[in-house]
Amino acid sequence: MNLRRNLKTVVVSLLAFVTLSACGTGTNSEPAAQPKSVQIKNNYQSEQLNLNVKSTIAIDSKTGQLLYGKNINQVLPIASMTKLITVYLTLEAIKAHKISWETKVAPTAQIVEVASNKEYSNVPIKAGHVYTIKQLYEATLIESANGAAMLLAQAVSGSQVAFVKQMRQQLKKWGIIDAEIYTACGLPNKSVGADAYPGASRRAENKMSAKDMAIVGQHLISDFPGVIKTTKIAHLDFTDQGSNTRMTNFNWMLKGLPEYKKNIKIDGLKTGTTDAAGACLIATAKHKGARIITVVMGASHLNSTDPARFEQTSKLFNYLFANYEPLLLKRNEVIIGASKIKVHNGKAKEINIGLKNDSVIWRPTKDRLNIELVSAKVEAPISKNQIAGYYDFKVGSKKLISLEQPLGIKLPAKAFQATAKVNFLVRFWRWLFGE
């Protein structure tokens, strides 16, 4: 009886093992997907620095790691920071060969009217004249010329309304769903006359959150890094049939302009100002091999000489440089203490792993950064270079977070070697004797 009972136990156990083997063991290296409904927190380290703005954010330009945030989800007017979306779509059209830098376009009567309004930022755009895409692109980024931005929109989409629809579609592709976009240049709807977006209030104004504005900057720099060559220009002439207009960048933090700081070295991106928006600035600078993007919205704007947005941005960069340092992680780099991972049902019981991609992690200078594997085991078979696990980054018990990974940054680890899955008998033997 004892023999039969023991045999029955073994058979039952064997069937259970086969079932478990067929269903998997739960050691898959893929981390649980972070739900789309999880929204990045509205404030991050905001108690560490008091900035006199309505909203602000600082992120790594590549990973979107959140370094600082105050009211980052609050939707506010963005004014001429809008023009970065216009520039992105222009560069996309050039890349797709729909237009070229030398494409010449003539303005409509409405664009000429906007460009002639001295209350707005502009360069002279005249009826009967033609302008190249390159001219308009430079005027849009340097002088923040509203007429130039509208003429780019016309060149890309044929009309202002069609271009605004394209802007909205592009933002949705980036996961930005709560933006309000009515004009290609950032002026309020009422200020573009016959080109006002139909069905919208005359008072309607482009709005986005600081978080989403930072995402726009991320995509622009990532997809078209050459844009920095233009955004860093302090002065340039706009030439039209032998007549020169001196353009001066409204981003006073650039080298050669009054708010430039040697320790920060801002090289972009765009200012924005309206009565509703106050003074805004999306800025970027490199630091020790990495790049930061910041956005400040709703800073003081007492008059045209008020430097508040630049002062607040300087405070933010100084805080970041004092409290963070970029850790430049290289592809194939081995993380000490997390260089191997166990393999369940593999011929090799563990394999060597390392970083799959180049990346950047900003580590706090005053606290220790801990890097750990999310899972200690992966399921065989494993092929060389496949993702075999994920690294987790913590300071104490707090996870570092990013815009895309609000529950914690996870970087993929790849297998340096392959290992096959052992056969059923070996799996059974290991299960039976715990080897």
C-alpha cells in the first residue's frame, strides 16, 4: 500500500509539474506594463526649491527622467512656445521631401496683415514677395516672428486650419491629449483675423501643460537635433530683396545676450509671451555629457524688459546642477552586483547580462543610488542579446521616475550568451531534487 501511495504521489506530482511547465513559471523577465491611466505626479521635489512661476518641469532630454516638477499637469497658455510644434512639422515635411529649404512661398493678405502688426513679434513680410522655408524657419525660431510661422504653416498644409488640425494630430501621436491648439504661431485666435480657427472663441488661446511642452521639446531635439544650431543663434539678419532686418533672439539666456550664464550655457529652445500666458520659456542645456530640458510657465511679465522667466530658469538649473549628476550608461556595460541572472529550466543555470542600450540616469549627489534587477530569474530558452531582465533605480526606498515610466524607471538588460531549455527529464530531476 505504501508503495502504491508513494507511486500515486509521484504521478500526481509529475502531472502537476507538466502542467506548471506548460503554463509557465511566472519568471518571465518582462516587467508589468505601466497602466496608461497612471499619471505622472503633479509635483516632484517642489518643496526643495521655491520658484515664482505657475508651473515648471525639468527632465532629461532622452529618457524623460523627472528631475523637478511643480504643477506639471496644469494646462496653461503656451504662447509662442507653440512655434516648436510648427517647426517640428516643417522639418517633418522637409524630411518627407514635400518641401525643401529653398522652397519659395508667397504670403496671403492675412499673413501680411499679421506680420505688419507692430504689437506682435515679426519680421517684415510683404505682399508680392516670396520667402524661402529656411528664411521663415530662422525667423520663427530666432525672432519668434508670427507671420513667418503662419507662412510655414501655409507652405506645409495649404492653410492655417489644415495645419492646426495637423498639429493636433501630431500631439495625439505623442500621447498629448489635453492640449488646446488654435493657431500655428501661438497668438490668440482673435489675433489672426480671417485665419482664426472656425467654431472657436475669439479669446481661445493655445494651451498645454509643462509636462506636455517638455515632451514636445524632447521629440524635437531627438528627431531633429540640428535644430539647436538655430535656436542658439543670438543675432541674425533677415534679408528681403536687399533689405536687412536685424533679428535678436528673445531667449536672453543665449551667449551674447544679457541673461547668459557661463555655468549653464543655454542653447535653446523658445520663449513665449501673451497677457494670459505671462512669461514662458522652454530651455535646454548640456551638462557633463547629458542634456536637460526645462519649462517655466506663468512667470512675471511686468514689461518687455522683465527678466523673471530667465531668473527662474537660472535658479532651476543651478538647483539641478547642485543636486544631480548624470550617470552615463553605455551599451553592454555590466552593473556591479547585478551582472548575472538565474535561468529557470536552462542548460546554463545563470547567464551574464549587461545594459542593452546607451542611457542616462541622473543620480542625486547627496544620496546613494541603488541599481537592482527587477526579477532574479528568467525563463529558458534565452538567445544572445535578447532582453533577459530589467534594472530598477532607487534612492533609498524611492524609485526614480520618468514621464514614460511614472511607477519607476526600468532599463532593459540583455543576455551576453544563449542557453537552451533542458528536456523534460532534466526538468523533472531538478524539480524532484531541487537542483
